[in-house]
Amino acid sequence: MNTTDTLIVGAGMAGASLAWRLAQRGHAVTLLERESQQGAHSTGRSAAMFMESYGPPQVRALTRAGRSFYLQPPAGFTDDVLVSPRAALIVGRPEQSTELEATWAALSGGGTRVRRLSGAEAVALLPVLAPEQIGGAVLDEDGYDMDVNALLQGFLRGARTAGAQLRVGAEVVSARHDGAVWTVQLASGETLQARTLVNAAGAWVDELAQRAGARPIGIEPLRRSAFTFRAPEHMDPSGWPMAIDVDESWYLKPDAGQLLGSPANADPTTPHDVQPEELDIATGIYRIEEMTTLRIHRPTATWAGLRSFVHDGEIVIGFDAQLPRFFWLAAQGGYGIQSAAGASLLAVSQILGDVMAPDLAVQGVNAQAVSPSRLR
Ligand SMILES: Cc1cc2nc3c(=O)[nH]c(=O)nc-3n(C[C@H](O)[C@H](O)[C@H](O)COP(=O)(O)OP(=O)(O)OC[C@H]3O[C@@H](n4cnc5c(N)ncnc54)[C@H](O)[C@@H]3O)c2cc1C
């Protein structure tokens, strides 16, 4: 049986970005995905935003570290533009000025261009905001829309070209380490061997850990639902900023000529092919109509995806403290697309035993603060 260097379980953005980085370094990689295509779960269901102002400190540091990758991907990575500017407007009602001030204080001075705006200035930028409901805003001028599919396909294509084996319809059902290598069994009965096993199984990371004999990290998958709807006639939303409520109870953004809305729900559930509840969509419509002049008659599409967190809200990157050569790339929460370039850079340095890349260190990435051992 051939023994590969690294076997990655899960071909969402996390697994694909790591496969690309390892293959670029001449490392033998196999990327396994249970579904018939890569990116079918959280990765294919995101809101596609890049906001350095969004997420806990280590996620924000990894996001900043990955920014130059998205703006100027390596030659040959893609023919598409991966990111296009889309400012983000964090809005508050008149009685939420304390929350807005705290947000502004937390974000200013962090390397991201942020401005504190009055309610009238916010409405001038996003003309469908209801003026009487908006007390003020914080504007993140460094936000971007991401082309998630182009990014995922770039990672997969580049990994394959550099020699990685990409397999779909390949579910890992068990894994054992014999002191030297991992032997992994697929649902088909086939077995594979690898020196390092990477757990990039998204909402299923604890299930996979149990299949490999590792202690779970306490992953909590949370359902978030979203919908698209038509913009008002005679209005072109393409240049509008994204808008998100300061306590994250709804958001709204232009999306391919339409508008995308969400109740920003975070409903605990089990790892599964999650679907939107009718109540989620109704709640999103209600909250957006309350804060804007928009009237949403019928969504053109609805969906839901899982955002998976551990208890401190930070990402998990690093070798398991107990099992040899068992690597976690997990708990990306609601930031796994924007943080993927930085997170995979940190993961590859640890798997190959390199020192941390200067791009990460300069942004304040701290390996211990994201390591699985902090959760014990
Ligand atoms: C509504 C919504 C909006 C979001 N908006 C944003 C945003 O604007 N910006 C942002 O950066 N992030 C956003 N996110 C978060 C982002 O989508 C996730 O953090 C990211 O996609 C996680 O990627 P992943 O590769 O870890 O997981 P996934 O994409 O879920 O991939 C994990 C894969 O592992 C596979 N797998 C599991 N178990 C096995 C097994 N035993 N064998 C083989 N394969 C297995 C699964 O089939 C799955 O394909 C959003 C998420 C949602 C739901």
C-alpha cells in the first residue's frame, strides 16, 4: 500500500487551501471528500464577505495576513478576480450608541480603515436605510466581496496540478495510528496510509476525531440561514455597502444584481445537510424591513449553512496533544473563507516543521492562542 505524506479529510475551503499549500511545497497530499463534489457544505453557502473587522482577534489577524493573497494571487492561480471592494457598514439604532462606540474603539488602530459615521452619513451611503431607525454607524472601508467558487477551484486546480490526489465520494469511517503511520478506512472498504492525518471536516470534526480515537474539541455547529430577493425597481444596488447590525441580528448585501439578507441566526444543531427553517427567513425579512425602506415580497432563493465554533470563538489550528501526527484545522466559525489563506499558511508551517511565516507574525498571529491544547 502506498503511504502518502498527508491525508486531509474534508474538501471545503479549509482542506482545499491546505492541500494547495502542501502540494506547492512538493509534499504528497491526498484530499478526501465524502460528498460527490468539494465545497458542498459550509463553503458553498457563505455570504462571501472579507472583513478584517469581523471575528475574534486571532481570526482577524489570520484574515489580515491572507489579504495580499486574495488581492494578488500567485501567477496562474485563477483568471478570475478573487475579491472586489465592498465596504461594510456596521449600523446601530439611536439607543445603540454605546455599542457603536465600543465597536469603533475595538476596531480603530487595528490596521483596518474604519470611520465613525452619523446616522445621516450612513443613510447617504446606503439609501434604503430607514433614517429614523439609524443612530450612527462604523464604516469598514477595507471590506471585499469574495468569489468563493473561484477561490476554491483555484486551490483545487493548483493542488491537482502540483500532484495532489483529489477524491470525492470518499468518506473516512475509521483511522488508526500504529506508532509510525495512519491507516485510514473509507466507507467503500478501501484503506489508505499517511504519515499525517488532517481533520478539516468542518461541522463533523468531532465525529471524525472519534472515528480516529482523538478527544473531541467540543465543536458546536450553528445554523445560519440566508435568502436573496430583488432590489427595488430603478435602484442599482451594486455599489452599496454591506450593512450589518451592531449586535449582529441581521445583515444585508448586494449579490449579483439582487440583495442577500440574513437574520444572522446562530441556532445550535447537529452536523448535517442543514436546510433553512421558514421562521428564520420570516425573521430575517422582518428585521430588514424594520430597519430599511425595503419591502420583501418573496425571496428568490433561500438556504442555510453551518458555522462551527468552539467555546472561545477562535479557530483551532495545530497538532493534537495526545494523538501523534493528528492535525486540527477546525472551528472556522463565520470566517472560514476570509481566514483560509492565513490559516492554511500557519497550518503548513506546523505540518512541515517550519518557523512561522513573517506575514503571520507581523499581524499578531499566536500559535498557542489557536492551538487545540488551549481547549483542554
Ligand atoms: C450563511 C453563512 C454565511 C457565511 N458567510 C461567511 C463570510 O461572509 N465570510 C467568511 O469568511 N465565512 C463565512 N461563512 C463561514 C464559512 O462558510 C465557513 O467557515 C467555511 O466554509 C468552513 O470551511 P470548512 O472547509 O471548514 O468546512 P466545510 O465547507 O463544511 O467542509 C468540510 C467538509 O468535510 C467533509 N467531511 C466531513 N466528514 C467527512 C468524512 N468523515 N470523510 C470525508 N469528508 C468529510 C464534508 O462533507 C464537508 O464538505 C459563512 C457561513 C454560513 C453558513
